[in-house]
Amino acid sequence: MKSEEAIRNAAFAARQWLRQAHYAAGGKGFAHSCRLFAPRWWRWHKPYPETSGYLIENFINTDSPEDDNIAKHTSDWLCDIQHPDGYFYSGTSQIHPSFFNTAQILFGLFHAANQYENERYKIALRKSRVWLINSLDEKGRCTRGLYRPGYFASYYSRAIWPILMTGDVDDSGYTLESLNFLWQRRLSNGCFENMSFNMHQPFLTHTLAYTIEGFLESSLLINDLSMRDQCLDSLKIIATMVMDNGTLYSRYDTDWKAAGPGHCVTGQAQLISLWCRAFSINPLPVFLNASELLMNEMIQWQHKNSHPDYSGGFTASVPLWGNYFPFRMVNWTNKFFLDACSRYLSLQGLNEG
């Protein structure tokens, strides 16, 4: 395994790339992505509200005044662009309301409100949460703001989690019904139906990780031990599969058969983080072994050069022309890599014990 120093150095470089993404966005959140082999004027994409929202937590409590300012500026920007009804738009252009993106921004508003005691953040958080709750019908189905109209994908479990996290279950409307509605998609082999961005297609490891994380964290909030244990079983199946194959592919089908070449680097970072989370709950060696295997790969994939626009970043796919944002570095890969590094390093004492 890479040394703790190597992981800390990789995490420092990843954070520095995110700082660059913030300044490239004019201090308004974080640029969605950085294009490779592009002129400077076209290299950085617009700021992305969704992932800027859940990046806030990575820049709070770091003992860095610079990071603290980034977290505040991002929180202020999100409040500036929030629709009066409480939602946030999809993508980087303000066209369509987004249920999933609004839910991800709850994470940032929640942490900012708690850290800074800013009434503006609290109001924005409350308005977003109310809009989300009112978007669910009595069966738990999302009625508006879907990425694909009429397709309430299983990875929306990661949108249910922050609704539960930021308030009491008693004032969450049909949120529990929504969680259970999506949970019915779990198959006997530990996989889930409809995890892809498009219905009836193989899923990226990115949306696979979203799905399981949403269910796992929600189960811990509502103390559903059956759901928790079945999520851990799914993670064990994936970790065992990775150890048997020696790698994690970019896409799979519901029979756990590889359905795409190469690697989704974003999903890889997420699963490393998830296995570390699973190990802290149930310290099975396979969780740590799979984390180590994929962490070694990720550190090798990180760009290490003197160019500030690239150094510390990761291409979204390996090879870089792969099927997930080809020829781009997206900011959320670095977010999940930071989470993975933090969790892995925090496990060292537990593992030694």
C-alpha cells in the first residue's frame, strides 16, 4: 500500500487543484471541469452548483483561512442563484429545476449554516428542503425536477439522504416512502435496477456508488439495521469482485458483468470511500483490501506536473478518452478522492487495533 505520506501528499495536491477550480470560476463555487488540450480561455467550464454544494464540507474546518473563505464564497454564491421557490437548476445553465442537484446542495448549506451561524444559509437550506419534500407524492415518487422526465432512478437515494439528514423524520413528508420505493429495486444478487442515468442501460460505478451510499447513510439515520446490513453485503460483493478481477471497470450490468472498458475514476474514488465507511461499521478485511488496491491505482493516475490547471487533478476516465467525461477533469472526482483519503487515513488506528 502507498505510505500515509503519499496519500497525504496526493490529498494536498487534489485540494490545491480544487482551489484552482474555485478561482477559475471567479470565486463562484467550483468550475464544473477542466478540458485537456484546450486553450486557457476555453479550458475551464462554468461553475457547477450541484457539486459546489457538496464540496463546501471539504473546505470547512481545515485550519486554513483560504479554505474557509472558499467555503463562505461558495455558500454565498449558492444563495445568490437559488430560485425563490427554493430549488436549484440542473447543469451549469439555469434552464430546468433539478431535484437531485438541489438535494446535493443541501449538504453544503447544512454545513455552512452550522459552521457560520449565518441566517441566510439557514433560510436557503429550509427553502430547498421544503421544495424537495413537496416534490414527493404519497407513494414516494419524485414528481418534478428529474434528470430524465418520468425516470426516478435508484441513485436518487443519495437525494433522499440529505433530506433526512437536515431535519427530523417527522417533518420529512413522504421521504421515507421515497426511500422504501427505491429500495424495492434491490435484487437478490445485491445489485439494484435502474441505477443508470438512462433507463435499462448498464450503470457507471459513479451512480452505483451514489445508490449504495444514499441507502447506507439513510439506514444509519433511521436505524434500519436490515437496510444497513444489506448495503454492506452489496459492498462486500463488489469488493470481492474487484479483488478477484484485480480491477474495477467503468460500467456493469445488473448481473455484475463488466459492460464498459476502462475505468470511471470518479466512481473508483467513491467506492474507495464507501469501503472505508463500511470497514468502520464492520471491519471485514476485503473492504480494506479493495480500498488499498484501488487507492494505489488512483494515486498513480493523479496528474503531477507544474501546470496549476492540471496538477493534482484526475481525468474522469482512464484512459482519458473513456465513456465518462472524456478528456476532462471534473471537480467531483477530487471531492470524492479527498473523502477517500480522509477515511482511509482515519482507519489506520482501527485496523492496527
